Amino acid sequence: MRFSALKKAKDVCCVLCGAAGLGIQTVEDMLARIIVDEGFFVFGSREYMSRVRGGNNSTEIRISDVAVHAPLDRIDILVALSPNVRQNIRERITGDTVILGDRELLNGELEDLGAFFIDIPLSKLAKEAGGKIYSNSIAAGVLLGVLGLGTEGADEFYRRRFAGKDDVIGKNIAACATGHKLGLSISEGEGALPGRRANAGAERMILNGGDAVSLGAMAAGCTFVTAYPMSPATGVLSFFAKNAEKAGAVVEQVEDEISAINMAVGASYAGARPMVTTSGGGFALMGEGLSLAGVMETPVVVHLSQRPGPATGMATRTEQADLDLALFSGHGEFPRAIFAPGAMESAFAITQRAFLTALKYQTPAIVLTDQYFMNAFYNLDPGSLEYLKEPPLPAETPEGYRRYEDSPDGCSPFGVPGWGKGIVGADSHEHDEIGHVYEDFELRKRMQDKRLRKLDGMAAEALPPLFFGPESFEKLVICWGSTIPIVREALSLLERSDTALLAFEQLWPLHGGTGEFLARAPFIVSVEGNSTGQLSRLLRSVFGRGADETVLKYSGLQFSVEEAAERLGAVLSGKGGSR
Amino acid sequence: MDSGIFDLAGIDISWCPGCGDFKILDSIKNALRELELTPHGVVMVSGIGQAAKTPHYMKSHFFNGLHGRALSNATAIKAANRSLNVIAVGGDGDMYGEGGNHFTHTIRRNPDITNLVFNNMVYGLTKGQASPTSPVGFRTSVQVDGVQSRPFNPLAASLVNGATFVARAFAGDGEQTKEIIKRAILHKGYSLVDIFQPCVSFNSVNTYKWFQENTYTVEGHDEEDLRKALELALVEEGPFPLGVLYRREGVPVFEDTLAAFRNDDRPLFRREAPRKAVKELIDSMCC
């Protein structure tokens, strides 16, 4: 009864680790689909090294009876496909972890760790199955057997994934069957999952952060995507490249990020709904272009997917340290909106909102994600995805049209060249209402006021922070973006009746009601994926009240539920220990 | 047709008296008029510099962006609305210095835009420093011992990177410049017209007289012969050839190769959000 302990657990957490190039992602895709087909909820996240081959990467797959949206430290079942398992995985192995690996390949590694080590002769079986590349399918089969699931879903997956390549399909199916047989014998007919309540509800869509942002952009009518490839933001470029015709969008990989943003501003002037996708280093190069969008009053959406800096930092790792950059990028003063979705559903809706805001207020909007969020996924009900009302297309310009006509809300009628009787101008200098450069101190002040007035409307429409917990609270936890679901689950573990959570998915402009929550809180803790507490600092600067304590993570990995709970618990119970 | 259709009334032009830019502005307006284009069908795109002020001095749609970035802006404007005639104007510092990377890659991309470069071999707006095309030995307040770097050769650089229309004009010859600009606009693809232009304030070497004495009009050569064009472009000491050095027809243009226009001719501003396609994609992501 090797897995009897798991039957009592609320969920099962499996981790697969191995060298890049072994096809772990294929296994991840397949298992997620099979698990959802079986009626369970799945959550997955990935961490990987900045290399194409070799190294050691891992994927976590959490299987549960109820919806789960956050990663765990705990590993119930570890499948090791390659030697040299890294410390971040080794330190998560407990006395309850069952480890599956090839004894010969691992050369004794991991054998003294965990509940027990089960030898699966991957190299030998893969050779028999047709080569090393089949070791992932064998491992997938073993895991399916250990979990007590069948292989029908896997067979179907291979048929679809490798359609037209009968030989490859056959070999993968056979490899998976070999592994499955082994898995069944390991679990002694007592797989970890059977007997659990299967849900089989409407949550049949598996969505990751990158696709959620992309689909949201497409739903908002994004027609122009330019980017220079940069981890972890490239997924959005690939999505649009693949779906360019369906989206009706111009998609171009450009020579540098400077060109990306300048193309976006040019396209926007001509009436496209543009988006650039980049990470911190690339966005730093876009600073002048962002400022251009500000003064030209051209709608532009920036998807800024964060990774650790400064400079090149850690290319494939995660961090929430570019809030300050997003807030202050670009010289001069101009209005901008900054969003940071915490869930896949909100990434879909919020990316649309970013477009709506950018288009209505004719100014840049930034969507902040990070490597963790881009690669994280879970299953959801597609019916829960919200479609916002599409903004109107540009109207024809009248004779005597003035692109920068002053108005009470700061927004001028948006016209495009070649549509109507007007002449449409745009200028990076301070300009008159037509758009011509004109040096006049009164004009300057009037135009600057006009642009900044748009912030009033944007603030009135700002998303309020999400509030969870008791109305009367002693302690308030704050967080933003991708850490939101993790902190929520951590707080539910802590079961504190005196603590509430205030979670931000819009960082600029901030909702006016925020200050009241902060003022009511005798004690505030900020949980952030950076080393200086940028959200706390922002709130203090706007509302005069920031965090009393911080729980920060900046190793390059995302918080786990357990780590957030442990460190928050210590701070909330007055035991201090911020970093 | 109204001879002043591209004229803009009541403007205060900030170029120095005698500047070659005036003559080029006339050549542009005359070329557009003779091609029977209208201000509503033309977008003048520029960056920063004296030449980059041109869009403010004529009647047409205009986009005056950042230093060096006009070609990126122009490529995108053309891709967003293929019915527009897009002309990117700027000086040698703007296009070849600050915008050098975009210059190279715009040539490779081959959008159907016209690139006019007012090449006076000196920085005017910032008052007389060397430009990428200043000759070796040219002394300025910054290059106090004279320019050491070799001058950038825009014609040769564009030819080797696959430009489909490469020409050189001299601002002093308005008629010839106008004719070359007309051909550049009519060319389907990226066209470069490098226009020699005297700077009366900061360049006492390359004057009207100097350009007259050091240029000649190339005639009767095979415009589709790349090697011949390169030979003409590689002249270092002068005399420098004026005219269309090279053209290549039939090379696919950037915007026409985009999937966005495969089954949809509408400019981007007329496209509603493809909600049906979004829902289909979402369905395909369901188990």
C-alpha cells in the first residue's frame, strides 16, 4: 500500500524533473489533459534553466478534487528523468515523497531521500521502445499507472500531437503502455487517485498565463504585434504569429525593442490596436517610445513579463521587480495605466481592459506578468471568461479636424489618416491642437494639463483591489499580480480570523477606495516577489500608508503556498522575520 | 490641378536662409503634385533634425516622431493602411546614425515606402558636429582634430542589404531631384533617395559649388545591374554619380506578405475584434 497515505491527502502533487530536450513539456501537456478528462482539477507550473539541452528543469502537476491555483513545495511523487537533480527540488523531498527514477542513470542519487525509491529502468526500456526520446512517454505511462489512471487519454493525445506520423504515434503508444504496466505493478493496484471524487464539471479549458494574455488581446481586437524575442515574453509573440490570420493582426519580429515600440506607435497613429510584448531589459529600451505614445496620445498596450534583473539577471526565472520601472519609465509626465492579473480569468479580462483604457484615453497601458505566471496553468470553465464591450472603430474625420482638440476629459476625437476629410498630425514635440510643433509657454501648459486630465477619468474607472476576509480585521495582507492566488491559499491554511487580504490587479492609477482599507488596518504586511517591497512603497507614496512588515521573495523562484504561509504566519503572529 | 495643393499657409519655417532644405521641400511638393497625389493620401513621417521638420512645412498627414525612428514608424503606418503613400524624411544623422539599425532592417524588410535622406554631411540642429557622412579630417567643435571615422556609404550599404531602389540627387538641381523622387514614390518597395544638400551654416567644405563640381549625372547604365550600381556607389573621392543607380522590380513588399492581409484587404482600423475566432481557439483548448 505504497500510496495509501496519498488517498487521505486533499491533493496529489507530482513533480517531473529532467534535462532540457527530454520532452517534459509534452508529458506535462498530456497529463494535464488526461487529469481534466478524468474529472479532476489540475494546476501546473514550470521552472527551467536558460539552456536548450541538458541542465535540469522541473514541472509541477498538482491534482485535486477542488480548484487549485497555486504551487506547493510538497512533492508526493517525484519522477526523475535525468541525474544531477538540483537543490531546489532536493530540498522539497520529505520522508513522505515517493521517488521514481532509473537507478542506473541516477547512479545512487536520491536513494537515501524520500519515503522510498522505486527503480524504473528508463534507459533500458527507452532503448527497447526505439530510443532515448521515448523515455518521457515511458515515464508518463509509469505515472499514469501509479496514479491509477488508464492510457486511453495518452493514446488519443499521441494520435493528435503526431498526426500523420504513424510510426511515431505507434512507438509512443507502446512506450507509454510499457511504462503503464510498470506503474500498475508499482502501485499494486492501489493507485493514488481512484476512489476520489471526480468532478467532471465545466472546467474543461486548460489555460496558461501567456495564452490568457494573448486571447484577451485578441478579444480586444489587437491588430498589431511587434516584438524582439525575450524570455519570458515570447509566448505572446508566438501565439500571435501562429494565429495572425485569425486575429487579422500584423505580426513582426523586429530588429530591436526600440523598433517594436516605434512601430506600435506608428501603427496606432494609423488606427491599429497595437501591443508589444517584452521583458524588463527590452522594456527599458522602449522608454523613449513609451514617452512618445504619451505625448502623441496614441493607444499602445505593453505586455511586460518580468524576470529577475538588474540587466540580464536570470533569463528564465521569475520576479515582480519591474513595478517601479512600469510606473516611472519614459521621460516627462504622461498618463498611463498599469495592470497585473493574478488569475488566468483576470488575465483574459484585464488584457482587454488594458486595450479599452489605452484606446479610450489614447495613452499607454501596461500589463505586468512574470515568468511564473506565463508558464503556470490550470483548468477553468470557458464560460467564466469575461468579454468586455469592444471599443468603437475610428470615425471619419471632418474638414478642419484637429487631432489634439482640447476637451473637458482631455480626450480628443480619435481620427486616422486616410479616413475622412481631415488632416491627421502627430508630433513628439509639444504641439498645437493640429499637431504642429509650436513653442509657446501657455500652449505648453494647456496641452500638458489636457493630457494629464485624462488620469482623472482613468482613476474613476480603476479596478478596486480585491478584498478577501473578515470585514473587521486587525491585520491586512497586501499583494499584487501573480502572487495573489498563492497568498490566498496560504491565508486559508493559516485560518486567521483577524486577517484580511487586499490584492491589487491594477497598480496605476490606484482605485480611490484603497486608502480607506489601508487607514483601517492597524498592521499591514506586504507579500511581494521582489527585494524592496515596491507595492508597499507605492501605496505609502500615494496614501501615506504602506506595509509595517514585508515578506519578500527574490531568489528567482515563485513563492510556494507553504513558504508564504510559514513566513506570513510568523509575521502575523508577531514573531517578525520579514526577509 | 492646384499648383499649391501641398502648400501650408501661415507657417514660420525655422531653416536658415539659403538652406538646401527649401529646394528639397519644393521638389517633394512638385513631385507629389505631378503624380496627382493629394494631401489626404500622403503621410510624411520623420524623426528629429532640420530635415525632419519638413512634415510641418507642407500640407499632408504628418507624423513627426523620435530621433532615428522614422523608418519604424513609416513601416508600421504603411502596414496598418496600405492605401497610404508613406514618405519617411530625415537627415544623415537621423537616418544613418541614430536610426542606423532601422535603416538596415527596413531595407531587408522592403516595405513600399519612400525614404528621402537630406545628406548635408553635418549636424545642423545641434550646431555643427560631425555626422556619419562627414569626410575624414572634417573639423568641428567636437571633432577638434578632425573626423577620424570613415564616412558611412548609404548607397553601398543599401545595395548590399537588398534595397530595391537606390538613387542619389542634389538639392541644387530641383528638377532632377523632383523626377527622382517621383520615380522613388512610384517604385513598389523600399526606395532610398540620398539627397546631397549644402549646409550654409555649418559645412563650409561641401558647398553648392563643391557639389556642382564633384557630381555628375549618370546616364544610360543598366539600372537593374547590381554590380554596376555597386561600382558607382563605391566611388570614394568623387565625382559622385547622381540619378537612379539601381532598381529591382517584383520583390515582394513587407506588408503584402503579412498573414493579416491574406484574406482580408481592409486596413487595420476597419477591423472589428475577431470574437468568433477567439471562441474557436478557446474551444480548441478545451479537453
